[in-house]
Amino acid sequence: MNISLLQRIVPVFACTFPIGALAAACGSTDVPFGAETSAAPIVPTPPPGPDGKLAGVAPGTACEFGGFSWEAKPFALYPDEQTCLGDQWVRYDAGLGLWVGLTTCAIDETRVYLAASPEGTFAAAADWAGHGQDHCELVNAAFTLTNEDDITSGGCTDCSTGPNLPLEGLPAFARGNLGEPFSFVAVTPEWSHQVSRLRCGVQLGCATSPPPPPPPLACGVPYAQPWAFPNKLGCSGEVLAERSMSNSDDPFECQAFCSATQGTTCCHFDFESEGLCRATNGAPSLDFGTSYSGTSTCPPAAPEGAGCDLPVPPGPGGGVFGGCSGATLAEWPLSLADGAAGCQALCNGVEGARCCEATFGRDTCRATDGAPLADDGSDWSTGAAACGAATSPPAGLTCQVGRWNAPATSCTGNVLASGSMDNFDDPEEAGRRCASAGVAGSCCMYHLYGDGSWFLTDGVAQSGGRDCGDGSSCYAGGACSSTPSPAPGACGVPAGRGSGGEEDIGCDGNVLAEQSMNNSDDPVECQAFCERIAGARCCHFDLGSVGFCRATDGSPSLEYGAGWSGASVCAAP
């Protein structure tokens, strides 16, 4: 028997030890080559395939790949952090006098194991001089090396090694160079024997085996943010796969891992300790973030709610306070450090989100099924934006509200949306606000106590008043009729004219959506906003204070103009 230098330097002991830990109490009795130890082996359980087959390949299936003959055969092995659970293949190598076992990590990626008997426990093939590059000759008969440290040096451009794992406290078969025999090591010492997942330039399995997995997903690169930075996001949902980053701080490695996991919609990267990469079927969430973590989405990232473009809130002394109408679909605590981007990421994961609102004064972020309204914000630190293509009310509404207490009328049914009247006592204004709520209601009412409030319900108009909450009664109401919402059209650029310019023009009709311009005086930004709003027929741009942009279903009107304002027509689609 050819005893390697490694065996002459590192004695082989008979030990009893837990998995992943070094043997603390070992005898000094030498163990013959290939002897078993009492480390707890496992037989990996691959994902079930059709008819109970292991990942689609029946045990006993024989086929050729990599220039060798293989048999699909489950075998016991000593697990470690990089153990794979795919199909298992076995063959006998007469040159080594050992059985070679492969576990499938991907169609072209494997872990290599060796055993003295096909019925025995297989131990990892380890490398004391590299990362296991030379072990590809056990998988691919055409494989060779000219540089032991470069797995592609022999011409295999598709060959690669995965993250390096120092195998400690486990049995292994080890060697240092291509073509050498392997020596059995009962207990691998610290940092001396390396293993990794290998790509050896061949696809594992028979020609009739299951087809390759679908193309990789396009996951973004989930840069982790140090603890002092914002957006410490994690991923909600079911964990589909996760792996240690083995002290690597390269987010591209995590991106590749998530992209190869089918069904992934969110990719989490964390470089605390040794680092972690996790693929889930959820969405970015502050609830699951930790220090030094970040996430990205993997298309299809989220359903209709994606694409919320949240503006920075106006700030103290700002003019228009953006908020969201409609029913709240989801709400989260939000600290100032999380920023608008953190809130935007949360809203993007909400099914059916039409509007995203960040209110730092109350430390909240919420997604609603409504639309952004400039007058629906509650304080200086609120900003809101429409989400994706779904930016219009589900149905265009026209609400005819009667005058206050002449005679008293109100609405039956459940309140679907509500908001402040901002001291307006105009029933037409109440009707416009109900129609702009982004909810398909059937009745609108309002009261004048304090600043006043409007309410959209799913009921019908009734005679008499109604308690609207907080001791306030509604004495004015009326029915709302639904009309189909046309698709967005092309709006002109509504340049604000400015003081001393021509006549100031605004938009009449129902307000469909509006947002703060956050001190921007670029009318093209307003045009782009209006063109995203289904049913918009008029686009109003105002440069007063921090500025605002409004989309309505009306037309340009001098009656609604103010200083520094202008309007343009939006063409029907």
C-alpha cells in the first residue's frame, strides 16, 4: 500500500465524536485504510420525484456520463455544511481500489465521496493542497490539470469550485495532487483538509434523466448594509434554500445561489459572522432584517403592487402633504433611518397595492388600494406615490352629495374610505374626494365638525343623519355611480406660468390622484405622473410652495387656476 506523506505526518486514530466537532478523546490505536468510525452517518433524502423515485431517477438506473459507467444508488455519508440532497451515483474505480460516490447539487455540480465498499459509509474526498480541483478526474475521464491551483488549466472552461469548506472532525479520503492515491483519515484536523462543490464540465445523469432546471432567475445583488446604514431588510415568506457564505462578503455569490433556486422571489444576504444567503418566496421586509443584512427581489418580484416610486416627504414648512386614500392593505413600523426606499421596498411586496405612504412623524409605512392625494397627508413628514401600472381607482365614481342638512341625508353600509374635508363646506368637494378615494363605493357623506370629514361607503343614501364616529354626525350624503375607468393617455407638459405671466389655469373635474413636487419645478415630472393615472383627462402643475401635480377627469379651467399654475389636456388612449 502506498502510504502518503500526509499519513506519515498525521496519525490516524479511532475516535468517537459528534458531527462537526473535533474528537476530544481519541485512542492511539491505528486504524487500517478504509476503516469506519462511529461518526453518525446519514443517507440523504433527495426531493421526491414521480412514483416515489429519488428526484426522478429510480435506484438501480445505470447510465454513462463523464466517460464512466454509473449506477443510481443511495448511500450513507458523513454530512457537513455543503452536503447536497440530489440524486446519488456510484461506480468502482479499479485504479484507486475504491468506490466513487457522487451527490447531485445541480445538473452540473456535485460533491465527491469515496468508500472501501459500496455498502459502507462514504466519506468526503478532501484535498490537503487545494480545494479539490484534482477530484474532477473522478467525475470526468477527460479532465486534467497543468496547474494544481487552477481547475481550468487543463482546458475545462466549464469547470469550477464552489466556496471552500475546511473539513474538521470528520472522516475523509485525502490527497494533494492529481493522479495520487487517496489515504483514509479517520478524524480530519483543523484547517488541513478542504472540500467544495465541484463543477467538472459534465452533466450528471442519463440522457433520459429529468431535463435541466429552468433558466436561472434574475435576482438582483442584495448588498448588505452595515449596521450604521439604513435598509436592514430581510425576506419574508417560506425559506426555500439557504447556505453559509463561509466568510465571503461577495454579494454576487449570494445572487447566483438565489438565482439558481426556482420559486425564489426574495434574496437575503447577511455578512455577520460567517455570512448567510437565503432564498425565500416572500418579499423584502424590515421584520426579518438584521445588522449587516440586505435583500433584493427576483423577478417576478411581486404581483400588481410592484413599482412604487416613493418620493421624499416635503419636510417642515413644505406645502403639499402627500398621503394615500383607500383601505390599508399592510402597515409596518418605520424609523427615520429606514428612509423612503425602505418603505418603498415593503410596499412593492404587497398584492394589490395601489399607493405607498411613508409618514415619519408617526413612524409608519403603509400600502393601500387607493391613490396618492396631496391633501390626505397628516403632517409635514408624509410622502406618497402610486404603485406600478395599477394607479387608478378600480372604478371611476361620480358622487352627487346633497347640501348640509337641507334636508338631512346620510349613507348606510360599511365605510370603505374616509378623509379630512380641510374646512371645505362644499358638497361637490365631498363628492370629488369620495370619487378620488380609489375604492369602488356606492354612497358618499360628510360632516362639518372640526375640519370636517368625508366618508365613502358600500351602502345607499338614506333620509336622516348618521353617527360618523367621534361624536360627529353626517347630515349630507348622496349616491355614487360607477363608470369604467379608461386607460392612461398621453398628457402634454403643463408648464406653470408664474407670477405676472399669462392667465393661471387649473383642472376641473374629479381629482383622480395628486402628489407633491417636492420643490421640483420640472413640468415633465408632472406630465409623467399624470400619464400613469388611468382616466386622466387634465394635468395640473403648480409651482407654489413645494409644488404639486394633479390629475383629473376634467379639462383646463381658469376657475381652478392659482398663482404659478398651468394645465394641459391628456389625450384619450
